[in-house]
Amino acid sequence: MHSHNHHHSHSHHHHSSAADASKRIGWAFFLNVSFTIIEFIGGWLTNSTAIMADAVHDLGDSLSIGTAWGLNKLSDKEANATFSYGYKRFSLLGALINGMVLIIGSVWILLEAIPRLFSPVMPQAEGMLLLSIFGIAVNGFAAYKLSAGNSLNERILNWHLLEDVLGWVAVLIVSIVLMFKPWPILDPILSIGFTLFILFNVGRNLKETILLFLQATPDKKLMQDVRNVLLSRAEVNALHHFHIWSLDGEHSVMSVHLELNADISVVDMKNLKQQLQKELSVFEFAHTTIELEFADEACRDQSANL
Ligand SMILES: [Zn+2]
Ligand SMILES: [Zn+2]
Ligand SMILES: [Zn+2]
């Protein structure tokens, strides 16, 4: 049995609202890219490693918004002979590249900022103040714009933009302090703080991405729930070759071999498949493959405990 239940975004949303979401995200992308360029130039002009760390962070934001925007279209493309599961897994590739770029950027910032802990360099506080006001305005405006949408992507982005506003508030406070007190060490301290925050998030996302690449079981509780459903049928004695893995963190694939009772009829089998289809539908698998094995039948796959 191989039931196809592929999900396409246009089956859940109207075309117009998906297009609106795409427009809003595209808009956030261009805003972020322009602001990232301004930050790199501003960080260089003000000689502030804190601004540079923020620029690296926003470069990462631009990349993830950009890939999410581009992959949005690609991931809905129909499966073909080369990519029989479709294009959903391409988003993993995007996440992996983003992670690598952010790690390289973070190492660069740490190499700049750590020596300044021992021989602090005074940044231009007035320039930092101007950039931070600009940063609060841009990120605050983007968050306000995106609050119109309520797709999952937009809500995550929105929450993230509020975090970014808080980062700029920290730069604002430090720049004001630096105007009155000669404490240049505050700049590398803030920079290293930002960078550790970036690396913490990169580590978390990379771990998730790598587990998806390695086809780890997405959720042990889900595994147990599906097992319970399958074994709850009187026609099923046992199961093996039971696998659940996720294409992209949202769409999962399930396959299993069911060992049936000795005296099962064709009518029983049809009934069993119908019942399973109904009971498994709540899990919304993108692909399910269920092999029915008779009592006197040897498993085709050699190692039955896998
Ligand atoms: Zn950000
Ligand atoms: Zn399929
Ligand atoms: Zn088997």
C-alpha cells in the first residue's frame, strides 16, 4: 500500500494570501539586505565591533529570509524522476549554508573583538548612536509591517525582529554611556555578547538541520502514538521495519511492515487498510508505505529488527 497524501501550500491557503505573504517577506528581505550593507559601512566608519557583530547577525537574517523566500516557491514544485520526494529537502541545504556563513562571520568578529578587551579602542559614539536609532526604526517598522500577516514564517520573523530591536537598544545605551564615560571596553563586551548569542542560535539550528539530514526520528512521542494505532488493530500481531523521518521538519514520511494474523481474508485486509487510513490521517504524513505480511511469509528485507 502506498498512499499519496502530498501537501501543497495552495491546498491550505488562497493564492492571493500566499502571494501577499510572499510580497511581505520579499519586502523584508530587501530592507534587511540594504540595512546590512549600511551596518557594515557604519561599523567600519565608527570603528565599532558591536555594530560589526550586529551587521553579521543581519547578514544571517538576510540570508535566511532570502532562502526562505526563494525556497518557498521551489519547495512546492512537483516531484519528478530525479527528486521523487519533491523539493522540500532543499530548505535543509539553505539552513546548512546559512549556518556556515554565520559561523565564519562570528569567528571573524571574535578575532576582532577579543584583542580589544586587552587594548580597547574608542569607537565613534555619535555614529553608533545614529546607527542605533536607525536600527530601532528599521527593525521596528519591519516588525510592524509583518504583524499584518499571520503565517508561521511571518510570526517567527516578527518575533525575531523584536529581538533585533532589543539588540539595537543595547547599542543605543552603550553609545550614550560612551559619550559621557571613557569606557571603550564596553564595545567589545557588547560585540562578544552579540556573537555568543548568534553562535548559540546557529548551534541550535544546525543541530536540528543535521538531525533532519541524518533522518533521525522527529518525535519519539509521535513514534509511540503511531505504533499504538497500528497495534490497536486486532488483525495486526506485530510490526517491524517501522520508520518515521522528516523531509524538512514539517512533512514526515512513515513506513512499516505489519505482521498479520494467520486467518485474515481479503475483505479483512481491505477493511484494515481503510481503518488505518482513517486513523493515521490525524498524523498528516506526506508519504506512508505499509507492507502487509502474512503469518507464514518471510520478511523480504533481511534484518527484521530494523
Ligand atoms: Zn535578526
Ligand atoms: Zn509517496
Ligand atoms: Zn518485513
